[in-house]
Amino acid sequence: MYALICKNGCVVKNDCNISNDDWRGRINQSQRKHLVDRLISAIVPQGINEPGTTKTNKWKNLISNVQKAEEELYSSAASKEDYFHLLADKVHNIQTELEDKRNE
């Protein structure tokens, strides 16, 4: 089992034991959207709760970029476990980069 744990406490677990050939068929669009939302919350933990935030061009660009990143990870992953591992790495890298920028 593999778990994606975001800094703000979200947890997504991979507990399916399926073959590598059909793992993409077991992840629906709703689950992928949820994972995109988790990536966004790793970048802007409280941002979605701010009034008017989701209507700005900056926010729309962020969502578009995160969706593209998720699509690349989804397409390149060899298995569901690999997909979750890549997502966890992406969250970690984002959080580390943001932390470094805050400390500068």
C-alpha cells in the first residue's frame, strides 16, 4: 500500500491490487480531480477559501498548470503505485520549493 500525504494533512491511499495493464481504468475522473485539488492545496493551502480567488487569471493558470502536470504523471506512470509515488514526489517538491522561497 502506498499513501500520498500532503503537508496540510490530506491522505490518499493506493490499496488496490490490480495488474499494471488496467490500473488507469480503475481511476475515474472524479478521483483525478480530487488529486488535482490536493496538488493545488499543497501549493495554496488556504487559497481556495479566499473570496474571488478562483476567478482570477492567475488562479486559472495555476489550475491549468496543475492539471497538465497531473496528466503527465498519469500518462507516464507504469502502475497505480507509480502514479501515487509520482504525485507524492510532486507534492514534496512543490512544498520544498515554496518553503525555500519563504526562507529567502
